[in-house]
Amino acid sequence: MKKTALILSLLAASTSGAWAQSSVTMYGIVDAGVRYISNSGTVPGTGALWQVIPGGMSQSRLGFNITEDMGGGLKAIANLEHRLNSDTGTAAAADFWRQSWVGLQSADFGRITLGRQYNVLFDIYTSTYASFKYSPYIEAYKPEIGLSMGARQDNMVKYLIEAGGLRGELQVSAGEGNSQNKSMGGLLRYQMGDFSVGGAYLEVTDTSGMKVQGTTAGAAWTSGPWYVNASWAQNKFDKGSLLGGAYTAGLIGAGVLNAAANDVNQRDMYAAGVTYQLTPQINLGGHYWRADQTHFVSGSNKSNADYFAAVADYAFSKRTDAYAEFDYTKFSNGYVKFANGATHRYGATVGVRHRF
């Protein structure tokens, strides 16, 4: 009996020691705001809309980072992240876990991860030339994310390696029968002091064999309170692609601007912005985006969209801030309109965000 008790105590001690090498960190964001949108009625020029939205600056989320230090510079890593609607308490998407991946990280050989995760276009945008310094993009108004081809891919294997200021990533996603997420792509970025530059390419194939190709490049510079960035992005659609509608989530007015009707051949977006930290608590930012499209059916002329947003953010603490945002959208050249036929729209949001 005493021997059995001794053996059990030794097993418990050794198991507790193994568990002690692992860490699980819970993190999250709770963000809610009040938003006004003009020109939302069934007739152009009518129908102002007021909403409580589940995230003006950031989508609310709850996540878990898991790390196990296995010695010799090798770690096991994993992430689970759920997105939620803070105004109703419901899930923000059909996929409960917006990220769900596991991998290995080596101090010498880089990192490999497997599962549902961010793609290389989203990674380069948010890590290298994010639209705003204090928040990569505005959740309620994010036309640039509309060119990141869904931002995530299922069934992905991603490899990341860093050396000094240089970072490279490669991704491959399995098609797996009826999945629309068969992909291959990569990114390269370089950070030198306050200057960063990079680019990425991604190709995704749908179940009919049609492809969408995404390319982006840009740079950012930080000096004291100033942050300046500029970028270019392009999506090219095979005629008949099944992915056009799915890859326009961030585009304002996507009901008409998207490629779901198989009429968009190529879309280019040029963007530039500046953020200024007025005081330790106050950040001011502005950003402009210009989108041009060519068409398969509608005609030889380009259709255009102009987007502008300005934000004031006040930090009560390191974790809690309040924000006020104003945005303006304008479509031109006839082919692009909102669902009600309007060609322009104003929007404004005020809200509170807490990060933990």
C-alpha cells in the first residue's frame, strides 16, 4: 500500500512538472459603438440608419494562446479565437473558431502552423503598413481588408522564418474536395528601424478550377508622434469564379462592387494615411483609399470608388479607449452603386473598446 502511494505521488509530481512548462493565456476585446449611416433607404437620398454595432474599431473576440516550452529552443504553440457580436451576444460568423491552429516554433528554424489561420495578404497589411498605428484597421469601415481575399484560409500549412529585420512566410491550403480555399502564396517584409516595407502574393482556386490572384505591396514610416503609410493592392478574377462575392467582405457597398456577378476582371486599390499622437492619450488619424475596376461585361471603362475615414481615439488606460470615427464613400462612372442606387454615403461611429 505504501509502495503504491509512493508511486502515485511520484507520478503526480512528474505530471505537475510537465504541466508547469505549458502556459495558456486568455485574451480578448469587447468593443461596441453607435453608428450612423446616411442614404440607407430604398430610394437614393433617404433613409438615415442608426445602429448599435458590435465593434467600431475592433471586432469583439475571445481567444486562447497556448505555449509549451520543450527545451532546446523548441516550443509547441496553438491558438483558438472566437469572434462574437457584443450587441447581441451571438457568434459573429458560422465558423465558431475564426482561428484554430497548432504548430511548432524553433529558435533556429522558424515556425510551422497547421489549421485555420490568417493568410499572407492579411499578415502583410496588419504587420507592415497597417492603416492606423493604434488599430490596424477600422472594423466598421475597412475597404482595404476587402482585397485580402477573405483574410483567412481553412486547411492551411504556414511556414514563417525571421532573420534580423527580414521576415518571410509561405502558405499552402488543401482544397479537400468541395472546399473553396485551395491556396498558395507568400510574403516578404523588411523592418529597418522606423521604416518597414513588404509585399505578398496569394492565389486561391475554387472548386471549378477558376482562380483569384491577390497582390499587395506597401511601406510605413514612424517618427516620434507621426506614422505614415502607403500601399497598393490588386485582385484579379477569372471569369466565372465562384469566389468573387466571398472576397469583398470589407468593401463598403459590396453588394454592387463585388465580383459575384462575374463582371469584375481586375480591381486595384491605392491607399495612404497618417496618424498623429497629439498627447499620450489622444491619437488622430486619417486614411484615403481609391479603388479602380475593369469589367468583363459592363464595358471598357473603369468603375471607381473613393473612400475616406478620420478617427480620434482617446486612451483612458492601456486597455480601455473611446473613439469617434467619420467616413465617406463615393462611387463614380456608373457601374458601381449602393443597393438603393445611391452613389455616395456618410457614416459616423462613436464607441468604447476594452482589451484584456
